[in-house]
Amino acid sequence: MKRSKKHFKVSGFVSFIVVTMLVMVMSVLTASASESKVYKARLSYHWGPKHMSAIMANKFAEECKKATNGRLDIEVFPSGQLFNIKQILPAVSQGSVEMGGVVGVLFMRGDNNFYMLGLQRFFNGFQQKRDFWEKTPAGKKVWEGFQKKLGFKILAYIPVGPCLYFSSKQLDSISAFKGLKARYLIATEKASFKVLGTKYVGVSTAEVYTALKTGMIDTVSTVPSAIKAYSWWDYLKYAQLPYTLYADAYITVNTKWWDTLPKEIQDIVLNDVGPRISKEATDSVMDFSDNILKELVEKHGGTVSPLPEAEIKKLKELDKTIIWPEIAKKIDPALYEAAKKFTGNE
């Protein structure tokens, strides 16, 4: 009887050891499988292949794959193959695509407070604009709240570039705008065109070339990168400096999908790839834009006209007294006042 009990104890101990070892092996195998799992995402954007934002979006995807040893594999869908410029943010928000290249000024379609992004001659550069949204209490509340509400997260900045006016007509003064036929993409542009005596019509990015060709429009407010990427400089031969608006764009991701990624992959994107791409894109976008203007002049017979200082002062006065107050009717008054104070536009 004693021998039987001893045998039972030994057998039970051996079984325990075997089970424990099996559990450990399974845990190692599971961990190994998890560490080697590839997470696939689709990145959709509307820009043409020569556009600065497209170049940086592609590099973001490549760097994510490299930095994660292939565990984050992002397939890029350019030129509006999946979603156009106005569709992409809702698509990312709803999870119809995992990632998207989104133009910041289109945030105003979801929250009127982002009409602030479309104020021409208001922010003095990309960094000032970002600092207002990310670091001031008033801006941060709106910025983070909007992302949370729509269920998306910004992973990197891929700025579209600085905006200026291009036309098939000479642009050497404020009065030159009177009677022009302009394309508008965002609502805030209408306020400026109206004050300047310019006719305007909504035309999608994909339709601009045809609209220029047929004479439907002759003027566009856009970034230099666009006139090259879409060959708009076939018709737009005149440009007016200084730059009027610093148009940002972002690599965004659906929050629910993002939360399925292992923390180590999230950390690589947020703390390594995202910041590197943001810095490179921001550091290079101004030179990239200036070089395209040179190319417009040297290779396409264009003219770049710096607006005289007296004319700039007239525009600024129109901004402060008529254009900005009209647009600000859509913006929370406290937010608008905070932004004016932050930028020195009181």
C-alpha cells in the first residue's frame, strides 16, 4: 500500500513536470509566433507620384517596414486609387482603410474650429501652426478631441507645402485679382476671393487640369508641388509671392486598428519613424517648393512676382478687418482670440 502511494506521488510529480514543460514550450512558441507575425495595412492618398507629400508617404511606409524588420507591412495606394482627397478622412475614421494621407485644411469639414487652418497670412510657418494645436490649452483641447471623436491618430507630418496664387494672368498687385476665374478647394478661400473681386468655382483636384484647359478657371491657390505633380504649369505661368498659407498634411491611422498592434511596433512608429519622416518632410518642403518655382521660370516660361510691401500691407489690413472676421464666425470665439494672441495677430 505504501509502495502504491509512493508510486502515485512520483507519477503525479512527473505529470506535473511534463505539463509544466508543455505549457512553457507552448508559451515560447506562441510568443515566437507573435513576434514574427506580420501586420498589414493599406495607405491611401490622392497625391500624384511627383508630389512632395506622396514622396514622403511612400518613404514612411518603407521606413516602417525596415524599422520593424518587416513586421509592419504597409501597401501604398497613390493617386486616389482607393479614396479621393475628400473621402480619405471619413474612410480612415470608419475603418474602410487602415491608413490615409490627409490634408489638414479638410478637418474643417468635421469641425468648424478648423477654419483656423484656412486663414491666409495668419500663421507664419508650419511650426507655429503645429505649436498652437499641440501645445496651447485651447488648441490642444480641440486637436486631441477631434482625433478621439473621429477615431483616428496622426502618426507623421508630411506637409503639402506653402501655398501661393498661380494664374494664367499677371499677378503683380491686389487689383490683378479682379475678374479672374479661380478654383477653390476649401471654404475659407471663398472669403478671400470675394473681397478681391475674383469669381470662383469649386473644382476637384482631378478636374483642375481640364478646367484650366477649357478656360473654366484661370487661377488657383495651391502649393508649388501641385503644379508640377499635375502639370498645371502648362497653363499657370504666373505666381505671386509671398506664400499665403502653410498647408500641412498627415499620415493618419484608424485608432481601432492601431490598438491591435503590439506595443513595440507602436513605439517604433511613434518614437522613431514618425518623428524622422516629419522632420525630413518639414525641413525639405520649403526648398522643394522654392526649386519648383525656379523650374517654372527657367523651364516653363513662367514669372514669379513678389508682391510690393505696400500691397502686402493692404492685404493684411483686409485680412484683419474683413476676411478673418468673416471666417471667424465659424470658429469658437475663445479659440480665435487665443490663436490671435499666440500668433501676434491681435
